Amino acid sequence: MAIPLILGLIVGFLIKKSLKKALIVGIIVAVVTYLGLFSLSLGGLNDIIAQYGPMSVHYMVLLLGMLPLSVGLIIGLAIGFLFG
């Protein structure tokens, strides 16, 4: 049970760090878009989603299949996210 707990701590910590960075990038993109320096259009995303969408879903399913879903992992995720 120690391995999923440690894995959960690491993943929770990394999720918290990436959410902080994503929030900062989101605020910067919102300000730049508001000022008109950059425009957001969904037309270009259709090609990217059609090309990489199924592949990313496939790899996400593989990743979730490898992670041991146990109580230790869930507790580690919570501790790593809250106190990391």
C-alpha cells in the first residue's frame, strides 16, 4: 500500500503545480485576447482535434489502466494536492 500512496503524493503535487501554471497562462491569454493582440478562433482547433483527439484519448485510457486505483492512491492524491 505504500507504493500507491507515494505515487499519489507525487501525482497530487504535480497536478497542483500544473494547475497553478495553467491558471497563470489562462489569465495572460485572457488579458492578451481582451486587448486584441491575439484572437481566439475555434476553426483551427477542429483540424487539431480531428487529428490528435483519438490518439490522446487512447493514451489517457492506457495511463488510467496502469494506475492502481486503490485507497492509498486516492489518499496520496488528496494529501499531495492539499499539502504539496
